[in-house]
Amino acid sequence: MKPANVLTLILCAAIPLNLLAQTGCRAQSNGQNSSGGGSQYSRPFPTTNYYRSPYARPPGYKPGDYARQAYMRQMQQEEEKRHPGSSQSQQVNQGQQSQSAQQGRQLQNAVQSYLGVTPKGDTSKGYTYQDTVSIDGTNRTYQCHLPPGYKTLKNMPLVLVFHGLQLNGSMMMFLSQFNPVADKNGFVVIYGDGIGKAWDDGHAGRGIDDVGYVCKVIDKIAGTVSIDRRRVYACGISNGGYFSQMLACAIPDRLAAVGVVGSTLMQQAAKGCHSNRPMPIMFFLGTSDPLIAWGTSGASTANGELNELVDLVGAGKYGGVDSVLARYGGLMPVPEMIEFWTTHNQCDTHAHVTNEPDRDPKDGTRVRREAYGSAGREVILYRIENGGHTWPGGLPYASSGLAGKISQDINASETLWQFFKTHSR
């Protein structure tokens, strides 16, 4: 099966779903300071939560191979459930596979790099594990990646990364490629797992306290390793991007800055922004993303094939993309969203515009940077000309006809970190 077709399942749909969570976070427990509290070197790292099946190392394990095979099997099983018989009917056409083969190699390399299990006690490499928190009587999982030397690093920043619809934390780990950025710069990454592979985004309530879940994850990590509570950041793609902005409104006292890929903002979520504290925020939006409303700033250049994303997320019954957006309502177009955040941050509405270097002329995209405000009030938009519903610099997780083009002129994960590290509460 072609990797591009196998991974079509994990497209990050941006169709709005859920209502802004009403439950806020509990205050930090007594006895913990703003930098994580407690001894910086005395906390033993948990030894019971290594990746097990299907990621455990069998006899004769070769680094990355077993994890890659298990991941591909999982994708094939999900594809078969969605389209019975598809795995038998899809045959490799040798004359038309150059692009798919390249994508497959990139995927395999990423899996080998980012899913390999670190031996217990080895702090020379990044360490990835899964853990749980209990919220409203439900145990919820998350993936945590610690940088090399985590046992001796103190007051590490924390980046929360949220997946789109039909993804989970492990898949987001591949898509964003945040782990190597964390390893190089010494910060912790959390990949949340949304119930039903979705997050509250401010549209319609589903009775799940995602905000409370995030607060509990932050508190548990602060009690496990030494993080700096003043440097906690949130970012996400699509549904995860809507949720990241909802967190910016719901728990502004917990976050120092926010990043968004492939989504705008729900009006219902914006109504929950009662704090007057500025929230630095950065956007990466593709002009050929059919799930982005550009409004008067330039309509999406998405083609008909790209509109299949709508069908993929079950919204095709409402008609084309425009009909879907109208059906759901409350979705801010890009200019209105930028105006909301510049007003909220009380910053200059005049944009400083620059063009990013065309680092990869073959990717078919160009990047324009629009920056508003400064000194902790920034609102920054990276407008990806011809970019699709994709993570810039990330993995090719679907065929280009569906997800659109991935800009290689800019790396969203690296750029987000450069932005995050300049901000502290």
C-alpha cells in the first residue's frame, strides 16, 4: 500500500466541533513555586511507563524498525476499517511511484528517529514515554518527550502540542517533528490525546473537560521533572489550533505564548477571552487550504481535488467547502481573527511585512510574514502562498492532491520555538 494513501486517514480537519470549556484550571498547589517547585535534581524519573506493545523492543531489535512496522500495521488496519478491501486492491505501480517512494522514505526516517524507545537510564538521548491523568473519572493519555540530559536540566520550558481531527499524540509527534527541536534546545514536549481524536474548539459542547485535562497534565509534568511554569506554551494544527486558542482564552495565566497551524478562530471561543492579559500568538496559514476562510484578504486557491478533505472528515453531505463553513457558522475569516488578537493584545494594527527566502523552489510555495505589535504583544502571521492543510517543514502525511503542498521554505516547529523562547509570563 502506498504510504501516501495509508496515511490519508490522519488528515487534520479544521471543521469546528465543540464549545469553549467552562471548567478552568485549579490554582497551582501550595508548596510549588512558579519554576516547577521542589528540588531540581532529586526527583526520580518514572520507570514504569516505557512504550510497550506495539512499541516494545523484541529480541534482535534494530533501532526504529519494529516501531516503524508496528506503526504501518496500525495505519493499514485503520485504512481497512474505513475502506474494507482497500488494502488488497491497492497495488504498487512501479512507473508512478517516485513521489510516493520519497514520501515513504521520509516517513520511515521520521519514525526511526522519533519513535525509537530510549533504554532505561540512558539520558544521552531524548526520552519518550506515555502516561495518564484522571479527569472526571476517566484516565486520559498523553505522550511526553524529554530532551537529552533531562535529569540534570532544571526549569525546562514546556511545549504542549495538539493534534487535529482523526489524529492522536503519537501521530502528531511524526507530523510536527518537534522532538529534534526539543532535543537541540532543551525543552519538554507534551503531545495530548483528545477523546475521540478531537478537541473542544468553541463550537458545540460535547461534555468533555479538555481544559481541565491540560491543566492536570501540566501539574503532573511539573511534579515529574523540573519545568518552568512561567514558560509553558501551546500550539496545534487544525482542530488542535482552534483548541490552542481556546486555551489562550481559558487559561491565560498558565500560558506564555500560543502557535496555530491551519485554523482560524471560533467566535464562541473568542467570547471566552475575558482576561486583558496580552497573549503573543503566531499563525501558519496556507492560501490553498480549503478549510481556511480568508475573507476579503484573498479567497482560498484550493482546487477541487483538495476539497476532498471535506468528504474525508464527513462534511461532504453539506456541499462544497463554502457550504460547510456556512453550515457550521461562527468561523472567523483570517482578517477578523487577526483584528481580534491585535485588539486583545492592544498592539499596532499596521503590519510589518517581509518575504521569507525561497529556500526550496521545488515545493511550489512562498512565505510572507506579517508582524503586528512587539514586546510581548506580538501577533504574527506566516501566509503560505499555495500552502495546503499541512505543517510547514513537517511530514508528507497524505497525497499532495488531498492535503496540499507542504512548504519547505520555513519549519513551523523550529520557528515556533524561536518565537516561544522569547516569551515568559
